[in-house]
Amino acid sequence: MENLLLLHGAIGAKDQLESLAERLSDKYTVHTFSFDGHGGMPFMAENFSIPLFAEEVLTYLNDNSISSVSIFGYSMGGYVAMYLARHQPTVIDRVITLATKFEWNETIAAKEIKMLDADIIQEKLPAFAAQLAKRHSPNDWKLVLEKTKNMMLQLGEKNALLPEDYKLIASTCLLLLGENDKMITKEETIAVQQALPHGEYRSLPGTPHPIEQVNMDILASLITEFVS
């Protein structure tokens, strides 16, 4: 069967994609893994970065003797997938992104990192804090947030993918965005889709940003329709 890799988002882990993997496992050889420092994986590098995560994907593919793969990436995972499609065109077949932030500058980065304040999360969203602590154990979830904040600030200073990069991506790409996503704009998503030589855009009705609130049956159906 064809290989399909599922990539999680920032401060997430592969467990969030288990139900999606189950829905796709009868059609594809589905792969998932957690990035550096996420989901209890050891911190192997001093800083998080898109190139670091992309290199981790390549290492995983090499370790599993995978020469070609389609990728579904949620949020940051979608950005990593697009980065790979730009820089590793012979390896990446098709790319599906969901709720991926493409536009970055210093103002946007400053706004994004406000949502990653560990003290505020612990005070106002204790259940979410507990979830993060469990997800990243035995790692300190606050360190995961801090490293993610620094990565976003780096993206704000220098976006890893510039508008001209998308014009050079040969992979066929499907960009998905929830209709009720308050974190990602339709404008930035469509701008990337229009820059891609082989890009499509689909809106998911009634869908917010969190992956836990996405209808996995619909998402699995869209992925199957696009990859097959």
C-alpha cells in the first residue's frame, strides 16, 4: 500500500492523530511520529525549527526505507510538509495541510506567542495544562512551549517559506481550512494555494482550529479522495 505520513502540530504529539490513522489504515500504510521534545520524545536539539523538524521527517523515512510518501500535516505539521515539498521534491508525493499558518512576520509572531504563556494557561486553563503535562511527559511541557515560542519568533524574523518558494513546489497540494478557524486566515491560505503550480483549496464547514474538534470521518474522506 502507498505510504502516508501524518504530522502533528505545534505543542502536539502523534497521539492526536491516532483516530485519523485508524480511519486510513485500511487504504494506506500510515506512519506517525512525534517531533523533537514532543510527546515525551527527548530534546535532541537546542532549538526547535522548521528545518530541524523537516530533517527529522527525512530521518524517519530513511530509517523505514521509504523513498516516496504523501503527507498530511496539521497546523505546524503542514508547514513542515510544505517545506519538505519545496526542498525534497523527489521524496514528497502529495501534501495535504489543515489549519496551517503560512503568513509570518514580527507582529504575527508576537501575537501567536501570547497564547503560549505557560503561567496563564496553568491559571486560566488548568485542564489544558494538565493535558499538556501528560502529553509531553516525562518532558517539562513548559519547556516545549518556550521552545515553540522561540521558533515562532524566528519565523517572524525570517519566514522559512517565502512567496516565491511556493511557486517552485512541484507536489500536488490540498490546503484545508476550517470555516470557524480563528487562528488562520482564509486570505493567507488562498494566497499560498494560488501560488502553487498544483494547489487546491477546500473549506471545512463549522470547523474550528483544534484538531480535537475536527470531524475525522470527513477529514479521512478528503485525504483518501485526494491521495488516491
